[in-house]
Amino acid sequence: MTPSQSAEDADLAGDSGRRLAGEDLTELLAIVRRVVGARVGSLPIAEDLVQETLTRVLAAAPSVDPGLLEPYAIVTAKNLVASMWRDDDRKRRNQHRAADLRAPESPEAQALIDEERSAMASALGRLDEHERALLIEHELRGTDTRTIAEEEGTTPGAVAARLSRSRARLRVEYVLGLDSGDPPTDRCRPVLLALSSADRRRQRELDAATHLFNCDFCGRLSEPLLARGQRQDGVLRIPIAADPDIVKARGSVRELAGRLGFSRTDLTVLATAVSELCRNIVRFAGSGELLVELLEEPRPGVRVTARDRGPGIADLEAALRDGVSTYGGLGLGLPGVRRLMDEFAITSEPGAGTTVTITIWGKDPTT
Amino acid sequence: MTQTTSGQHLLSELVAHLREHRTKLREEWAERIQQAHLLTAMTPQEMAAETTSVYDNYVEVLETGSVEALQHYARDLSERIIPRGVETHEVVGIVLLLRDVLARSLFEKYQRDFGLLNQVLDAYEPAANRIANTVAVSFVDERERVIRQQQDAIRELSTPVLPVRERLLILPIIGVLDSDRAKQLTEQLLAGIRRHRARVVVIDITGAPDVDEAVANHLVQTVDASRLMGASVIITGLSPKIAQTLVTIGVDLSKMNTIGDLQGGLEEAERLLGYAVTKKEDATLS
Amino acid sequence: MNSGPALVSILRQGSTLIASIHTALDDSELVRFRTDLVGQIGEHRCRGVIIDVAALDVIDSFAALTLRTIAEMARLRGARTVIVGIQPEVAFTMVRLGMGTGGIPTALDLEEGLALLTGGADGDRRRS
């Protein structure tokens, strides 16, 4: 390794790799360099890809099983190389890097296609025929969406949407393959797919959050899938068990949301809603937890999930009914919380517990 | 490995070529810009200065591979030219023209060796695309920032909180209220109450043609929130239609202090503040 | 628990009690505050009570309920209560959450609150 390279490595490690030991990183870096180098040589773009890979791996490191780190790095590197063909994804995340993303024609690229094909074979095998054909046509042969759309008599947008669904499925199958285990429940695969495709609506429909909470298998596999699009360092878990926890929780949430540049009013609104939810946990379930996520798309936002395994609410409708007086409904403050928030969802099962998810969106990002 | 070395070698050869012919190529580029009627808002002197800077930055990116300096320059340039009405297509246009001018010059230089030409272009193209993209994105970012700033300024102008006299604020609502604006208006009013230590607020909605249920609801919330801060609220200019809307959403109008017009509202405000001496004595007696 | 800096202070000035909350209180602390304050109202036979909540960055349903309860108990003991110092964001949030102070008079700050308790004219303006 040349001196300049090691200086760069140190830089990277100092930047975001505090949670990884230096030697692990060096080892990982070597692997990633090898994977990327085998595919694109050392064209200027190669270093970009190596850096991009490491950034993602480091971002995911705290939430990924250490044993998964190396395969994850390899997968990430391969995926990134593969995605050189599709500019959309990278351009969106990495506008400043603006790499040239034309279909490669060099022998290295051909070698990559071959290798990629074998590595992806099992995952591809699980896709349906149409998805497989589409992915091979676009990702491996490099045919652009417009050409495919013309051939099929549809629009590029429709092809892009199908591609993105197929990619999401491929990622799920790939991760499932790496884990070499079958999902324990029927819901696992749909939930993972919804996570992989970052489809929020579907995630809510499936109540993915609750599933992840209860299913260790998906909890583990979801991390690399989520690490793709969302930063993980914005997630905070706060246990709630007693009165003082309520005050602490709303302080933490306010602090975290403050980083997104929320207005004082929005911070107060959020802290108040959190206060109400925590009180319900302490009063009715004894204990539970708060999960706070910072969201980035389509706007900065904060999502708080309050869950407990308490007695649950028998009559949800009554609990949400707004009375004429302040203490309408069942006195859980839920109608008020719902009014304060941009999004509100509740699930409850008598005897099993209650999960309330609230979201508040900020203004469009301002510089 | 050998491929890269040669790639890097080609790139540095290319950079040397572009440096050597800097004056000629830059002039050719400026001429093309003129022919295409781009950047017409700029004087020839400015044009000469800016094209030279862009050219040098361009070559530097080719040489170092780092777009940071260019990005910085592009932002700065955008900031200067946006107020003069330069459009996105012009900025993208000039960068593409430069790409084109340089590519032509490379064609000329390497036309004898087709294989070499291909390699040179292979090395040149990605970097050139990257530059075009960087400049365009910087420009658009900057433009969006300027637009946002203007929008904020317009918003603030349209919801002024006016301190009329000690302890008295007037909030004239003019134009269409949507929920975003209504929320912002409330925030400004509440902050104004604290800043001016207001005891009475007159909200005049004569100038608000349309108040739907959501906004009416918001109006009621504004009144209640002002009260929580210790200020009394008088609403003036309430049209029968808006009054109807308020009743529809279940507002008890008898609990709102509503006065027909602004003049009457101000008189009532002064009475509440105790400026009318006789009224004050009345009040003390009651 | 009580060894730290005081969470609240209750001072008597003439026939008025001035209670200031210095920091965010949790529910049990709010309950203790209510008990202490109501106890002192009876003890000193006060005619007025001012509660300064300027330090509260959140007034949720329980805090609002506590304030209303204090005012109601004070009223039964012959004292008027004024809440002062509600922050703009807090006021807005309380209203959106669907809570008020249930007709308890409010004032901008301590000074205004005292004026409200002593001046008849000011007392009149809040009949709505």
C-alpha cells in the first residue's frame, strides 16, 4: 500500500468508523478494493466505489452482526458496481460525484458480468421469469429503460418502477441466500420486501415495525436492507418504565428532532405528543419503549413508535373519539395526539399490548 | 493496472494540451456562447472573466479529479448571475458548449490515430460529464435557495403583526389563507404578543375573502392560544359567510369578541386597555 | 430525590402566593406541587395565587389538569388563581391538543399577573 493510500484510509476511519477497530477496517478495505478492483480495474471511478462502499458499511456497522460485515461489504461493493449501469440511484444520493455511467464494454466489464451472474444466480433463480428477464436485460446487458419500454410497448417510467421492484426483491433474496435460512413466518418475506423497496405505505399496511420487533430473523436481515437508503444513526431506543422517564424521553426526542431544524412550535408539539404516549405506557402497561427515527425522505421528519405489552385497549374507537370536553374519549389523550401529528397509527390487542406510531414532517429542507 | 496508468497518462497529456491552447480554446468557446445567444445579460468583460475562470476550473477538475473547487466556484457564480435572470438552460448550455469545444480540439489533435483518440475520449468523457453535472446541480441548488428565500420574505410581508400602541397589536389578514400560512401567522402573532407585551390583539379579517373550515378552526385556535398568553382578542371584519362557517364548526360566537369594523375594534381595544377613563371607572365599579 | 436544587418555589407576598415552577416536572412531582400549594393557600388564607409556568417547555394534558385542579381548589378556599408565563409554542400546542386552562385567568408574566389580581379593570376584561 502506498503512503498516500494509507493516509486516505486513516481519514476514512476517523471520519465515520469509530465503532470499527482499525485492523478490521484495514482488512475490510483490502477486501473491498479487491472486489471492486477485479471488476473495474483502478479507473478513477474505482476509488469512488470503494469509498461509497465503506461509507455504507460503516453506517451499517453498529446494527449489523459482526460476522455479517464482510459479506455485507462484498455484497455492497458488488451491488454498487452493478449499479454503475443505472444512474438514477447514484445520482440521487451522490449528485456531487456525478460519475459517468455508460454501459461498459471493456473485457473487465464482461468478466464482471460473468461473475455477477454466478454470485447472483441463486437469488435470480427465485425471481419470477419476467423479473429475471428484466433485470438481466437492464442490469447485465445494459439495455436502457427507454429501449425496453419501446420493445414492450410501455413507458420508461413503468419499466423503471418494475425494475425497482425487481431489484428490491433481488436484494431480499440475496440477503436471504447469504443468511442461508428460511424465514420463520409467512409475513417475513413481504415485510422484508417492503423494507427493501422503501415502500412506506406497504410497511404500514403490513405493520412492519411490530413484525420487526417480534421477529428476530427479520430484525437481523432488515438491517442491511435498511442501511441502503436510511441512515441508522438517527434511531434511538428509549425504555419507559416510570414517571421520570417521561420527562427524559421528551427531552431526548426534542434534542434529536432539533437536529433536523424543526421549528420551536413543532418541537413543542412533538414533545407534548411524546409525553402523552409515554404517560399511557406508564399508567396502563407499567413499562414499554419508545423508538425514535429521523426520516429524510421526502422531507425531514420524525417518527416515534411507542409500544408496550400491556393490557391493550379493548375499544379503540372509543379511545380515539373526541369528547366535547378536554377529557373526551377514554382520557388517554389520544384524540389530541392524533390532532397534533401529521400521521397517526395505532394497533392494540387486548392482553397483548399497544403500539402507537406518530410522525411529524418538517418543512422542505432549507439551506 | 496498465490500462489505468495509460488512462492517467492520457488525462495528463490532455490537460497539458488544454493548458497550452487555453487562450484560443477559451475564445472559441466564448464565441460559441455568443452565437448561441447564451448569457446575454453579461457584459463582454464579465464574459471574458467568467469564461476564463470556468475554463481554468474545468481543466483543474480534469487534472485532479476533485470537483470541490469547481462546485464552490459554480455556487458563487450562480449567486452572482441568478439575480440577473440567467436561466438554468443557459448555464447547462455553456458547460456543454465547452465540453464540445474541447472534444473537437481533441478530435483534431488525435485524428490520425483512431485508437488513441478513442482512449482519450474514454478518459475525457466521464470527467466532462461529471463537470457538467456538478455545475448544473450547483446552479439549480442555488436557484432553489434564492427562490425559497424570496418565498419566505413574501410570506412575512403578507402577515405583518403591527404594534399600534403600547400593549395593542393589530393583525390584518390579507389574501388567501391556507393551513401553512395560518399556522405561520399564529406563530408570529404569539411571538409578537410576548415581544410587545400585548394585552389586546385585534385580528382584522376584512381582507380575507375565503375562510374554509380548516382555517376557521385555526382562527379559533389562535384566539384561544392568545388568551393563554394573557392577551384578549377582538376579531373585526367578520363577514356573515365566515360567521356562518364558524358556527358550522361549532364555535360559540358569543364567546368571541367580534366587532363589525376595524375602527370599532380599535375603540373596543382602547376601552379594554383602560385608555377611556370613564369606561375604566365603570369597570372598576362592576 | 429532594436534595437537588428546588424544582419549585412558593413565596408569599401580602395576601398573594407566588408559585414558580423552575424546571420540567414529572407527574408525581406535579402532584406533590399541587398538594404543597393547596396546603399553603389554606394555611395563609390567601386571596390570590399566581403560578408562573414560564420554565415549562411542555404542558401536556396532565399538567393542564393539575393547574385546573389547583385553581378549582383555590377557588373553594376563596382565592383567585392566575397562570402566568405560558410560552407561545406551549400555548399553541395546548390549544391544538384540545386543552385550555378551563377559564383560569392567564397573564403574560408575573408583573401582569399581579396587576390582574389587584386591578379591577383588568379583572373585568377577561369575562369572555
